[in-house]
Amino acid sequence: MEPSLIAALAAGLLLLVWLIANYNRFVRLRNHITESWSNIDVEMKRRYELIPNLVAIVKGFAQHEKAVLEKVVELRNRAAASRGSAAAQAVDESALMLGLKQLFVVVENYPKLKSDAHFLALQKELALTEDRIAAARRFYNGNARDMRQLCEMFPTSLLAGLFRFSAPTFFELDSAAERVVPRAGLD
């Protein structure tokens, strides 16, 4: 066999191995993104289930704060129904976070409520859920970052275009104030 033919076959084989390895890398990242988004979804559903219980307890103490309570329920329902992109869902999640902050401001006016065991347990669960959502968002955004880099960097960008892999959006909140986990000062 001629040396130039061997070199061409070796180069072709190396290119094929590179294509297969990087294609599999794209698929693995796409699956990690799907899994990490599912983790966010699970935690957000958990939050959506906790909020009505929290609102019900606060309602018993804060009858005249009805508008704030109804707003939180409305924001919770809107966020739970949101099924768009990460960016679209982040808008609804941001609004819900602000509503929860308003709810905890109402709680501050009711010393007996702040010491109620059921309220404290629900508030603790909500805080833990918010922490898990934040961790799941970081995991999702890390995977999204890796996929975006692959889709945008040469030469893997050629492969991304060829096989129609797309760069996902990050799941970000709109402002720094919304990034703070809602907590009531129970001191």
C-alpha cells in the first residue's frame, strides 16, 4: 500500500473518530440539560404545593391582608402553568419570588403567626426548596453554558450546525433583588 493512501485513510479515520466523539458529546450534553431542567421542574412543583399551605395558615391570622394573599396565589398559579423556555419561565418565577417577599412582610406584622409551629415548618420547607431550586438552576446553567460553548466554538460549531444542535437559554432572574431567597425574619 502506498504511503499517501495510508496517510489519507488514517486522516479519514481520525476525522470519523472526532465526528463520532463530538456528536456523542453533544447528545450527552443535551441529555444533561434535559435532566437538569427536569430537576428544576420537580423543585418548582414542590414549591407550588407548599405555597397554598403557607397562604392558608397566613390567611387565618391576616384576614385584612387578602389582596397580598390572593396575589401570591395568582402568581403561583401563573408560574405553575408556565411551560415556555427557561427565559420565559424565569419571568414568572421572578414575579412569584417578589410576591413571596410581600407575603413575608405581611407575616412580620403578626407575632403570633411568626411563632406558629405549622407556619415555621412550612417556611423552613419553602426555604429548603428555594435552596434546592437555586442549586438545580446552577446545574442547568452549567450544562447550558457547556452546550453554548460547543455550539459557538470552532470547529464544533460546524458539527452543531450540521446536526442542528442549538444553544439553550440560561435560566436567569431579572434583577439582583429577585435572586434573594424569600425569608421571614423570625427573630
